Amino acid sequence: MTIIDEQLGAPDSGEPQLKRAKARASTSNAKPPVTNAFLDRFFQITQRGSTLAREFRGGLVTFFTMAYIVILNPLILGGFTADKAPTDVAGGWLNAAQVGAVTGLTAGVMTILFGLIANLPFGLAAGLGINSFLAVAVIHEVTWPEAMGLVVINGILIVIFGATGARTAIFRAVPRELKAAITVGIGLFIAFIGFVDSGFVRATKGGPPVQLGTDGSITSIPTLVFIVGLLAMGILVARKVQGGLLIGIVATTLLAAVVEAVLHIGPGSESNPGGWHLNTPVLSGQLVSAPDLSLVGQFDMFGAFGRIGGLAATMLVFTLVFTNFFDAMGTMTGLAKSAGVAHKDGTFPRLKSAFIVEGFGAIAGGATSGSSNTVYIDSAAGIGEGARTGLASVVTGLLFLGSMFLTPLTSVVPLEVAAAALVVVGAMMMAQIREIKFTKFAVALPAFLTIVTMPLTYSIANGIGVGFVSWAIIGAASGKVKKIHPLMWVVTVGFIIYFARGPINSLMGA
């Protein structure tokens, strides 16, 4: 099942109507797919052209492509011993096992709530951008509880923006072509993530920034497994095999497990650069363990303001809000288009509810010390598998809750396999590039900058910011200032401050 290319909808209705699909159904003698009546009505499964099987498959695929966060988030935020964990300004650190437990808990609860309230097939989990920012920069100034308090404040502001309609208004002010560019940029971004995570693309030591494999060659078995998985999934999707991505993930994981059992490759490290990234496809130890949720509630909302002062703490919150706000907005734009539930102006059903729930994800992430939870672009894998409703999110959320008890089982899928699915989905999302009028350079340059900045800076927010700033300035200089929405200028000024936050912080500290 590939991404729906046509975005058919009635802007004045609460839900886009898949008119052509319904028209075909009305002229056919084929019976509609049988689904549970309650689930069908609640999630509008048939109305969106889906089935129970597709929603369950999609939810399963989304979980498998996101499950790495249960392993990766503890590695970023914590450690099993103090000397191997990021320590805060007071020498405090987070236990990796506890971080893993709250990562699964928060992702599960928030993804289920998102599916029930927003009825969209998007998974939520700890955002990689914010958790890295916390571990690399924030905790050198404040303690871990104080850092998580700032995340909670960030989430409260995001909820306020969503509840008051400010976030929706900004979303509607973004030009259609720029929204399409955001979708395409995200496609390239997640494909680049897949290439890097698989070892297909690596950094060099003094040459070009990146290269193919090691010294221009594919030298590791795990990367070869990635290539096999990529081709297998591509063939299955091209042949429109139902469950193609899921079949590809399961089959490639089995292949990886066999390879590891025979060759004993082991995990990747400096001494073993050809090893598996993050997860080694081996089941070891006990399958079930009770989660340790001791970190729940361990946050200090206002402690940072007393420790580093109001201005410095406010700048940290500003950075968190901007990253959270626009990463999620861009991600939801791309996912809604991919799912075929977006209106022609780029909006989608229950937009306001989606923004509010996503904001609560940030609050929940800070309150549990697992970092801000946000919508994951990896959800595109489940959408590519056919997911169109919030039922898929409920499935994904339940699996995340189960992951608290089954961490060894979720860690069997190596990152190389999930990476292959991301590259396939990235290729699917490129289809939106047809909406951009590259013949008009005032449109082409901002769109191009948006698209390339995301993968090249490894940030969705950066790409959106560059797109906003260039669109406003080039449009105004081209004599089209009246066509630029006032909110675009407000956001542009905000992004300029965002991009200059380093010098601003230095000036405030001087």
C-alpha cells in the first residue's frame, strides 16, 4: 500500500472525503471491507478508505520503526553507572534502566491519547532533538530535575498556543508550496537518518563531510543487511504487496539474527566499527522484567530560574519551544499529506486537538524525566503500510506500554532494519515535490532551502526556519509583500532570534 497521491477533501467539512475512492466503490459490485462496527464509526476507518487489518499492520510497523527510542533515549539521557552517564551541574545523573521504563510509559500513554483524541496515525515518543539538547547543553547549567522542569514549562506553553488557536493560525499562514517543501525535506531527512544509522553513509576524517560506507566502500555485514532489507521492502512496496513494509522488517530481522548467530558480529564500537548499530539481533537473558518508574514526578519546574537567572532560563525555554513547536508542525504536515487526510491548504482533521495533545506530550515527557514527547516522522512507515486513523496509534501505544516489560524483545530489531524502512518511506514522501512551482524562483529558492537544510543540518526546525525567513524576505523584495501573511513576519522574526540565540546568550552572560 503506497502513499495516497491525491488529496481530496471538502474544506468546509470536519473530515476530508475520499471522493474518488467512494465513487469507485459505488460503481463496483465488490462488498466493502468488513470491520468492527464500533471501531469503524469511532475511528472512521471505512470513511478514510482503510480496514482494520491495515490499521493494525500500520500500528505494528510504526512501533517497530520507533522502538529504537526505548533503547536510544536511555543511552542519550542516562547510563548504568555515573561515569558513563551525562552528569548535570551538581553531578547528578539518570539511570538508563529507569529512563527506558519511563520512555516506554510516556510514549505509550501519549500515543494512545493522540489516537483516541486526534484520530490520526501518528506515534509520539521522546524527541531526539530535545533530548540531545538537554544532555549536551542544558545540564551543564542546571540539574536534571531543573532541566525537566524547563521541558514541562515548554509543554505548557505549547498547549496554550494550541488551545488559543495561535498554533493553528500560524499553521494556516504557511503557504501551500512551503508546506509541500517541508514534507519533501522531511522525506530527505528521514532517508538520510536511515543511511547514516545503517552505516551506508559515514563521516570522513578530513575529506568530504560524508562518504559511502568506509572509504567509499561497503565493508560491514550489517550495512549489507540494510541494503538487502531496503531492496526487499522496495520490491514488496513496488509490487503493492499488502503488509510489504512489515514483511520486510520481519524478514530482514530474521536474516540479521541468522547472520549474527553464524558470524558473531557483535555490537558496533570503536574497536568493532563493523558491528551492529544500537541493537544486536540476539535474544539474551530474561524476556520479561518489571519496569522501574522511580523517575516519574522527579522534576523541578522553577529551580532553573533561581540557579541561572530569569533571562538565561527564559532563553533555554525559548529554544525548547521553538524546536518543539516547529518540529512537530512540520512533521504533522508531512504525515497528514502522506496519509491522504490533508485538505488542499495543508490542514487536516482535528488539527487543534492534535496540537494540544502533542503539547501535553512535552509536559508528560518532562514530568517523567524522559524528555519532551513529540510526533515522530517514523510514523510515515505505518502510514506507508496503510494506516489512516488513530486506531493505528492505539496499537502502537499499546506496544510501547508492553515494551516496558519486554525490552529484550524490542531490542532484537537492529537499527539497520529500521533504517531500511525509513529510506523507503523517505522515497514515498518525495512525491509532494510536484506541488512546488520551481518555475517561479521566488518560490523555488525558499522551497529548495527548506528541503536541503533539514538533512544537511540534521534538524526539521532549522529547515522550516530557513524556509520562513527566505520566503518572507525574497517575497517582500520581489514586490509581493502584500501576499505574505502577517503571522509569517512574526514567525520570521522569531526564527531570526532563534538562529542568533548563541550570540544572544553570550551577550546576556557578559
